[in-house]
Amino acid sequence: MLELRGVGRSFGDRQVLHDVTFDVLPGRMTGFVGSNGAGKTTTMRIILGVLSADTGTVRLDGDDLLPEDRRRFGYMPEERGLYPKMRVAEQLVYLARLHGLDRATAKRNTADLLDQLGLGERAGDTVQSLSLGNQQRAQIAAALVHDPEVLVLDEPFSGLDPIAVETVLTVLKSRADAGAPVLFSSHQLDIVERLCDDLVVIADGSIRATGSREGLREEHSGQRYELLVAGDASWVREVPGVRVVELASGRALFDVAAPPFAQDVLRRAIAADTVRGFVRKRPSLAQIFREVIQ
């Protein structure tokens, strides 16, 4: 397990991280989300030792991280950092060898990853000859080629088309399923919602929410309900303790001051024998994000 406890960091007089505390659990995909300048990249660079923390600690499996521990990490920075004139496969083998793999294993890992990421036919091409999306796939391969035990990925889906996103999702999920803690940042909240097991929301350098995807959706679900009826649903406006959010033919989306008011709506619909559906609505991660960063 990767643990951050009370991490703080300043640049001059400006404090950019305030008491950052969260966990990245083994075998789980943790989405790290926040607006530009919220502190995601700075946090990731501290985890990797690129920057030092002014306060707090970063631990792996209960022990403070040492430089040799970080050799077990796979890191993908937001900025592309591959050698543009070097051939893709040659570069990946070189990076794997820098991490201590023998040549045969490095070549095997490279071939497997390029096939998984749909780059097998581009193995002999230079990085600069690839499209931006394929350069992003190659960057992801570089983070994975040495079989890391922990993954830290800064905007891994940036510039990818929908098909490429699905390919990368499959590869990353397989690493998590094998037991690796995976931390990734993304501005694409729809992807985070589909992929992550856990979520960390940061704003202005402070953690605003953290927990499992479903746990956070339940925690922030409030008292919103959807009623589907055969016929007109405008009568819902008349029920005490109810505030209608959306109203259409046969459908009412509404908030209630307390659960008993929702039951009043349901009883009235049942009495009229018009109920077609009644469900409590849980928020999307995008809605939770907007709520907690305000």
C-alpha cells in the first residue's frame, strides 16, 4: 500500500500542498482528480522523489520510501519524455535495461506491451514519426516495461481516441488485477468513473474527498429521487417537503427534505395505480467533484 501522510510543499512564499493524506491500495485503481493547479502533479512528483516534501511522509507497505524502492515504481509524467529520434522498441528495451532487466526479458516485455497497446507494427518506427496518440501509448509502455510493482500515471489518457482509451484501460486494469497499487490523474471524469475503484479529489492543494467510488456516491447521494408514472406527474409539485428538479411527461426528478416525504410521493402514486418506476438517484463522480471543490 502506498501511503501519504500530512504532505506539505511550498514554492517560495506560496504553499501548494496542505496536509495531503490518502492511501493507494494494492490491486485497486485510484483516480486522482482536481482542476489545473490543484496540486496533482506536485503530489505525484513528491511520491516519485522528483520533488521533496517540506512536511509529511510517503510510505510503501508501512516503510518510508527510499531511492531503491522507487526503482519498483512505474511513472508516466504528463510531459512526454521519450527520445524522439530513437526507435520505439529499441527505446523500451533500453529503459527496461536501466531498471535492471536482462536483455531477453526486456525484449520480451517490450514485444508483449507493444502488442497489448496496439503498437506492434510500429515497433521499428521512431517516436517522432508516431501520431500524438501513439506517442502517448509508447509513453505508457515505457512506464510498464520493467514490470513495476506500483504505478503512478499523470494524465495517461490525454490525447487518446476512444478506442485507444479502451486499450489502455485494459492494460492498466490487468496490472491492478495482478496486485499493483495504481494512482492515475485525469481531467476526463467519465473515464475516472468507469475505471477507478477509489477516488481522491484535491483542490487548492488540499484533499477534499477520498474513498471508494461507490462509498463516495452513497455519501453524497442526498435525498434525490426519480418517479416514473403512467400519465401526468405534475402533481408531485403539490406534495409537501418536495422540490421538483426536472419534470417531463410521466417523469419527475425531485429532492426531499427527509426520506418520509419521498414515501409520501410513492404512496400517492401507488394509490393512483400509475407507478412505473421509483428510484433514489445517486450522483455521478462529476457531480461529486463539483460539489466538494466549491
